[in-house]
Amino acid sequence: MYHSDDAFAMMLLTLPLSPMGDSTVRPLSFDELSALAGKLGVESEGRLSRLLGQDMFSLMRLFGIDEEYAYRLCLLLGRDMLLSRLVEDCVSKGTEIVTPFDEPYPENVKQRLGVYYSPIFFAKGNLALLDAPYIGITGISGIRTAPEVKKGIEHLLYTCALNNFGLVTGEEAGVCRLAAGYALENESRLICALTGGFDDFTTDEGHAYAIEDGSMLVLSTAHPAAAPNPAVSQLRNKLIFTLSHACFVLTTDLRRGEADAAKKKLCDYNYVLTDPSLPQNASLVNKGFEPVRDLSSFDTATHAAKWRRPLAQQMSFL
């Protein structure tokens, strides 16, 4: 994939270039990147490329930043050899690095989060899958999945597939892995968003087959060689919500950013499974989630007609 200078600058400023992180300099956070864009006079599309090739004193003079911050920016922007090495490694493995300045990047993510709060992600699979409609399913590991919930997930995915909705979910054991398994078994469209372990996940025989077959796309905001990290789950869940026409929270510990996603309207239609055996789920009803008592009786066809409306209105506007 061709990357513009703005995309290259964003990668230098924000990406972890090793699986263990960079011990010499901390990449910019979303807040820092957005504030820097403001200093540059950046509007809807970036001019981060203005930073490339500048020395510390030029950065201080041109953009009104102090010496410490200018030095940190120089260190980040000087990582071009490390970034080139990462890009080459990704190319050799068939992995893409997708930034908000790249054409395949999903517009709905940029619209919901803003360009400078939209994460760069590593991707393997058919990027055209990003243009299709999806429901999202989020959950956590460590909770036994009751037989009726398993049956409900299967019903939900089957009826969503009949209405042309694929699945976007995580890799966690439990409801997410169960839902992904159903999708793979039935050759439905699947986007799996990871918190790490990208290289291991994509080289698994079954996953590699689904990727090659074109039915699964794998995304990760973490370095491809980094291990799964629960600390990344809030950012990963933002991707799931923004990629979904409707999102279902099936299990939660209330620490994965679900309430914040509803507050910021990252997805128009949010649902939560209100099973008595999952008491923490109930608190999300007061956060803007529509309760679903039984997934097996969920009227997908009626709801799917609503889910399509924002997309239809947007297409009409354009």
C-alpha cells in the first residue's frame, strides 16, 4: 500500500515500533496528536508532513513548542529506519498498516472518532470487507457461557447473515470466540479485532484459511508481534463499536469502555444481554443500551431495517 507523507508522519509519531514498546521515547497519545495538529493549523485533512525534515530549533520556532517537546518530536520523527524495517516485515507477511490517511480506512471510524483519534491498525485479509455492514459483539473471558446464550448467539448470527450483516468481534475466550467460531463455520463475513497476538493469530491454520478465502479480516492496534494485552481492550472496543451498525454487549466487567462508547455515540444502536446470571450487564441499561432478555427471540429483520437507515441517509446525502 502507498502511504502519503501525512500517513508516514503519523506512523512515526504514534506507532509502537517494537513489540515491547520504545524504551527511549514515548509515542504521542491521541490527545497529544490532536493538540499538535491544532498547533499546525491542521483542519479536516492533515499536514503532519510539515514536521518531516525539521530540526529541533525549527520545530520550536515554526510551531511555538518548548524545547523538551521539540526534542521528543525529533526522536519520534527520527525513527524512520525502524519504521521502514517494520513496514518491510509486514509486507513480507502480507500484513498492511492502515492509517486514517489511507484510502481503505473506514470512513465511519474517522467520522465517529475524528481523524486524529482514529487508531492506526495492522490488517491482514481482504480490506474490502471494511465497506460491508456488521453487527458487533463484545465480551470478556472467564465467564461460563450458558447453553441458552450459546443458542442465542447462533440464532443472532444466522438471522443477521440472512439480512446481510457480518460480524465484528474480539479474540477473547467466551462469547467473542464462540461468535467468531460460528461465523467461520458458516463462512459469514468476519472482522476480528485483536488486543495483540496478531502474528500468532493470523498464522493459525484455520484463521489463515479464512483470511486466504476472503471471509475474514484481522485487525490489531498493537504491534504484530506483541502479546495480547487487556489494557488495549478499550481502544480495540472503540473499533468494534465504530465498525458496527449495531453492537451487542454480552458480557462485561464495566472496564472495557462500553459506557463511554454509548455516551460518545460510537454506534447508533447498542444492546446489552440482561440475563440474571450476568448482573453487571444490567447497569448498562442506564447508560443508553437497549436491554435484550433473550437473543433467541431477537427480531433481527425488524431491527435490521432500522440499522440500515443511517447508511442509507448518508449515501443519499453524498
